[in-house]
Amino acid sequence: MRAVDIIRKKRNGEKLGRKEIEFIVKNAISGEIPDYQLSALLMAIYFSGMDIDETKFLTEFMMKSGEILDWKFLKKPTVDKHSTGGVGDKISLILAPLVASTNLVAVPMISGRALGHTGGTLDKLESIKGYKTNLTIEEFKDIVKKVGCSIIGQTENLVPADKKFYALRDATATVESIPLIASSIMSKKLAEGVDAIILDVKTGSGAFMQKQKDAKELATLMVEIGKRMNKKVIALITNMDQPLGMAVGNALEVKEAVDTLKGRGPDDVTELTLKLGAYMLYAVNVVNSVEEGYKKLKENLYNGEGLRRLRQMIEAHGGDWNYILSDEFTRTKYVYQIRSNASGFISQFDTYTIGLAAQILGAGRSKIDDVIDHKVGIIVYKKVGDKVDEGDVIFEIRANSEQKMNEVVEMLEMSYRIVKRKPQPPPLIYEVIE
């Protein structure tokens, strides 16, 4: 078998077999197939696509390229949630401790970093003084056993093939291929060894999948991969046409997550957390219905159990809980408010631009080795459908560089629209795929 023949086959739009995909993945890791041939294959896949069998084989062999975790020692079901990424998406910080606080399941989460206009859960957690995300698998398992949840970064031994493929996709403009996205996400989640996976597939102006039909195609493919790998997977297609919650930026989002677990969070963040969590409990059969799961989680959101579990998780990772509660946690050198120059109703946001503005301030990365400024960000005071009067604050910029602050002011001023008649706010959840 030769790599060049497999590349030619896929270039010509033919279907690759199980053995051919296994050959590619194994030799990609060993270095037998050079990067230039892997890049050529990725481009061929980008243009020719892959069917469900090919995507399943690619997922399976990437998953098997490293360690697969085992949670049987916990004696309770395990479940995880994955989001395809958005602006202001701090849901994992609230969801993991809240779901774990029921004591019905354990929630081991392996998360990613910010790249481009979307935020990363690890960067948010690393805004907390002392919080360690690079734990060993043994340390990870120990925290999950003691606390019921833990959020860490991807380890060296977990899905090394995906690391290789992802770096090349990023460098060769082949990221936006639905089979490659699906196999990348699912190989990592399946390697976690959890009993069920809930997917939050974002769509809209702040999502990678801006069109709803593309988001549905990706969600359906990942649910089907789960079925073929004997894993329970449920996907929710959710709205990213406006930022989630009010806070965009790392420490600001942690603070909003804490407020949410105190029962004082924004309505959309609270509702999406409860819905995703309810499906997590339902997927592993510890509740009889999504409604029962929702009710249980709502109780723990308002009685403080979820908040207590978040504190336990942060402290187990070495994080300083009191630092989060201090003014220093989110204090920046500059604060600037953008006010409405007209009265009416908010009709839309350009969420991508808001995410990009936060990235420019230093809350995100344009390159993988960029250094994050954890305190900077944007607070969005209005939602689509909200009434505004001239002079109302729409955005608050938190910055540590006057130059960067000035750079984003004009971007944000152009990122929303006001109309005279009240528009219908978009739904938070479009569809559930099982």
C-alpha cells in the first residue's frame, strides 16, 4: 500500500476502505508518511468529501492512536459535553459542577484553548490564579473520583493522530471540512471513555457553522458516528447569532459562571446550561425524562450545590477561590463604554466581530503561541429584541492597552443594528438530534 495511491484515489472522488484509512493514520503518527503527502490528502478530502463509513473509520483509528480512558472504577455513569465553539460560551464552567452536584454521574471533561474569534475553556480556567489544566491522567481520575468533575487539557497520550491532522488542517486551509471536523471532535470525545456525549453544535454569525443546514449536517454525522461506535450521542443545535450571556473574555466569563451558579446569571446562559445538563442526565438513564433532569439541576442551581461543587473542583486543581471573588480578578487599566446613538430595538449583532474585538484586546489568539491577557474583554449589555434609548450603554470594553482599545471601538460600534419595530428574538435551541 502506498500513500500516493490513496491520495490519487481520494482526489478522483473514490471511497477509501478501512485498511487504507488505518494505513494513513498509523503511518502519519510514525512519520512514515511526510507532512506534504498528508496535506495533499487533507485537501483531497476537503474537495471530495467522505461518506459515513470513511468518517467512522477515520474517527475510530484516530481514537485508537493513543490511550483510551476507562472509568469503570467510579461505579457510576460518566458523561461529557462538547461545544463547537462560540462567543461568550462559558457553559462548561457551570455545567460540569452543576451536573456532578446531583451525585448521579461523573463529568470528566477534556477541553481546548481559544483560537480565532472563539473562546477556550482552558484559558478561562487559567485566569484563576493557581488553576492547573495540564494534569496527568492519574491526577485527572483522582479529582473526578473525589469531586465528581474535572476539566483539563488534552494530554500527549490522547488521540495523537488528531493533533497531527489538526495542525496540518490549520496550516493548509482545510479546517472547514465537515467529515474532518466530525472525526476530530468525536475521536477525542470517544477516547475519553465516557458513557454518553452531549454535543452543543453552534450556528449563526459567531459560530464556525454559520448556516443552520451545515450545523445540522455536522450534528447528524456526529450522532451517527456515535451510533456506529455504540456510544450514546445527542446533539443540540443552538443559537450563536448573539453572544451567550453578557461577558466575553476569560476572567469576565468565570465571574459570570460563578454568578450563574449563585442563581443570578443571564437568562440564556442559565437556560442553555439546564437544558444541556438535563440531556446529560437523560442520556445515561439516571432520570426518566429530560424534564426530570431539568428540575433536579434547577434545584441545585438555586440551592448552592452547583456553586459548592465548582469551588471544590477549582481548589482540587490548585486554584485560588478567593481570587475569583476579589476586584483584582477582572480589574483592567482602561474601561470604555459604547453608547447607543439612537432609540429603538436591537435587531441583530455581528457576533463574529465581537469575538474578533475580544481577541484583538488580548482575550484570544490568532496564533497558537499567542499569550492571553486573562482580564480583558467585553461586556454586552443588550440582547436582540431589547429596547434601547439614545445614550444607553451597549458595550463596555475592558482593556490594558489604549491602542488596542481604540482599535476595537469602531468595530463594536458597527457590530449591532437598531430598528424602530421590536423584532422577534431568535430561539436559543433550534433542534435536538438523537
